[in-house]
Amino acid sequence: MAATARLVFADSERDADLFWLTGFLAGDPFLYLERDGKKTLFLSDLEVDRGRRLKGIEVVRVKEISDAEEKENGDLPPDPFVRIGRILRRIAADRGIDGFEVPASFPLALADTLRGLGLGVRWSRPPFAPGRTIKSAAEVEKIRGAIRHTEAAMQAALDCLRAAEIRGDALVKDGRPLTSEDVRLVINRCLMERSCHAYEAIVAGGDQGVDPHERGHGPLPAHLPIILDIFPRDNATRYHGDMTRTVVRGKASAEAKRRFEAVKETTAAAEAVLRDGADGFDAHDAVKKVFEKHRFETAQRDGRMVGFFHGTGHGLGLEVHEHPRVSQVHEILKAGHVVTVEPGLYYPGVGGVRLEDDVLVTKDGCENLCTMPVEPFEI
């Protein structure tokens, strides 16, 4: 009797689900098949020897299948998706499979090819490997390790800002303006020395910080908030840390301090809600209520959003952003989820303020995995 199998065609360097399912790291796409709990990798000659060292996973040399297909049906066509489709048709016939369940990221060209060959294809809503949202104790320790690297890079960035001289409204180091690029380079060097992949960290001062995903560029200001958001991957484990701090080099205005204190209060309010069985919506709502209490309005002004207009947090692990979400969408949290808590306020004129820690959801509450304090605001 024919059945549906789970199928992935991707490279595990970029596909976190595939890496978690297999523990096999490859930069080129390969085929993963799962039926009735049995996992099979179909690998090229470049990868097959490494793959055969895996435990509990069948490894097949894909050239053996392509040679058989070519011998029976003539030369395989030049179109790579047609070639792969015909290989999968043979695999399906040999294994009694009539269709595939695939991730949402599955190549459309390959899906259409398989359907054209008479095989069913249906996509599965992410995450394709839902088990990886619940972190094991070993995975939590890997995330802790990535966070320690993140904290070291954050400390290096803060030290760089502290070493800058204040001249009027500018920061000067070594006789020239200190820039976002200068601080980012300090962050990157620290992370590289710790064998971490350094993504483009956010170092955004003043009104640049009002755009939450602005990376920051040019001279950094004195006396205005500077957002530092660092989210590296530990190359040894492939798990991530994610941390944001906001500081002022110099004297912060009373309004900037008021916003900083409100953001601090919202992080505590969100963490008070997080526990096994809690709805992420409720944690997000708790953040919004604190901001409303302090009369921080979220609205559209002059064609752009101001206030608090993003989610409170997201899952963290093999990806920087993964399931579950802590936002205005209802999503039940479970013990073992690791999520960020990162509320912020963004208004032109004063600059942005955001704070972010990573927490482990537990049966009775949550544990903050970060050790670096959010203060001082002024440095």
C-alpha cells in the first residue's frame, strides 16, 4: 500500500530543520526522506563518506540511483529539477511512496516536476521539525554558550563607547569621530576570536535607532540613545545568542530616561507572564499595557510607525528568529521554549530604546539565560 513520506531538498548550512533532523552539515542541497520514523539521506560522492558516519540514519549514494535511471530510460535531462524528479520517482516506486509532505521552503520547480511525474506534493506549515522548538538540556547549554559570546561582544562594544571622548554632541576616538562601523568592527573581532559567525550587528544612534532594523552608519552621537543589538551563531554548536542593550554616552535627557525606565518595566511585565501553558499574546499584551499606562502611544505619524510596533519576542535556537512567537498572535508556550523578550520604544527626536534578553520557559515561570545587567543607561 502506497504512503506519503516527508521530503526535504535543501542544504543544511541554511536549513535549520534539516540540520536538526540529521545532524549532518553540508553546503550543497541533498535529499532527506523520512517514512514511518526511518530517515534516509541520498548523498553525492562528495558527501557520502561523511554521511555514512551518522548513526541511526540510512545513507544512499545517489549516483547509484541516477545510474540505474539513466540505464533504463536513457540520458538524464540537463534540467537539474527534472533529473532530481526522475530520481525521486524511482525512489518512490522502490519504496511504495505515492506522495510527499514537504516544507514551505521546498523548491517550487521541483514540486511542479514531481506533480508532473504523477507524485503528490503537499506542503507543511512551519516549523517542519516542530520538535526542535522544545530545547533539550543539552541544547539549552549550547544557547547559554552562545549568549556568553554575545555578552563578551557587548562588553567590548560598551568599552569602546566608554573610551570615546565627548566633544559637544559628538563622540571622538583616536582623533576622529567614532562611527557605527567602528563599534561593529570591535563586535565582529570579538566574535570571530570566539569562533562565532558575526551577523551585521545593529549599532544605531539617535534617530537611526527609531528604525528597529537599521544597522547604523556614520558618526555616533553623544547624549542620545545608542542601540546595540548582537545576535551571533556559535560555529561549534550552530546555536545563537541574541541580546540588545541601549546606552547613552554622556548625559541622557529626562525623556530618554523615562523611556528607558518604561522599557525596563515592560520586560519584567512580560517575563512575569511567561511559563508553560501561557499564551505569548498575553505577554505581549502586558508590554502594551505598561506602555499605555505611561502614555507612550503607538501610532502612524508622517507616514511611519512610532511607539511600540513590533512583537515582544521570538524563539531562539538554530535560527535567530524561529518559532514560537511572543506577539499579537495567539501561541501557547511550552516548557523548553527559549524566547527573546525585547520590547522597545521608537520616536524621532529622542531616538530608540530597546532591551533584549533570552529566557527559558519553565513549568513555573521563566529563567533569564543572560547575565549582563541592562544598566547603566548612561556610560
